[in-house]
Amino acid sequence: MKKCIVCEKELNENIIDKHDVHFCSEECVKNYEEKLKKLSDVVNWDNCC
């Protein structure tokens, strides 16, 4: 089950590695752009909260 997070408080490498998060804000994506590049194929952006 995918879940939404407040990335500034909860995002960490473990969560990213699990590929089980939705990123809820554009600011979040900007902050973690480098790390998110490797997730582009597994993150369902259409369902991002």
C-alpha cells in the first residue's frame, strides 16, 4: 500500500529504498530531486496526493 508523507519530516533513505511513498508537494520533489531520479520508474506520480 502506498502512503503519503511529509517529506521534510519523514523522508529518509530507508523509505526511498522501499519505493512505497507518494510525494505530496512540489517542494518535496525539489528537495530530493537527485534521490528521486532513480525512482522515476516506480513512483506513481499520477496518484500522488
